[in-house]
Amino acid sequence: MTGTGNCAQWQLIPVGNARVATKDQGKAAVVADEVSNSKPLVQVYPNPSTSKLIINLTEGGSQEVQLVNLQGQILVRTKLSEGQGQLDVSALPRGLYLVKAGEHRKRVILK
């Protein structure tokens, strides 16, 4: 997809789940809105949760999954294969946490 504006040629190039607009043979770049055409690579539910989190890895093979508090402390670390796994969160206090799987992040609320 290309367009013109201010006498310059712009080209929209897909990069992963985002699109990048390049100008003048790639010398300037502007990141456009993220585009999601597929199922998320990491799904976490139920959210909010009181006892266990179910984590669904839709691709990428085996990955380390971490549950991290907002101070950055890793509270739970486990390795999950592609498919479904569980994290027991029943002993953790109420609050907001992050589930990390590779480069992906999901916010989780424990109540």
C-alpha cells in the first residue's frame, strides 16, 4: 500500500503484527497502529482469578512463563509447552500481576 503526501512517497510495510510507514527508500519510518489478524499467542483466563490461572500458548513451542508483580519480582516461573498449562495463584495476595511468556505480556488481576 502506498500513498503520497507533501511530495513524498510513503509505503506501508507489515512487520510482525504492526505496520511501518517508510519514506524515501526507508530513510524515515513511522510506526502505525498495531494490527492483529490472528488469535493471540498467549491467552490467560479466568481474569480476574482467585485460585488458578489457565495459560494457553497457541504457538512457539515450549516457553518459560513467569508471573511477575508490579515491582518486577518473579513470583512463579515454569516452563510450558505449546497448548495449555496452569499456574496456582491461591497463595498470592490480591492485586495486579503480569504473566510473561517470551516477548508477550498479559495483565492479570487476583482477587
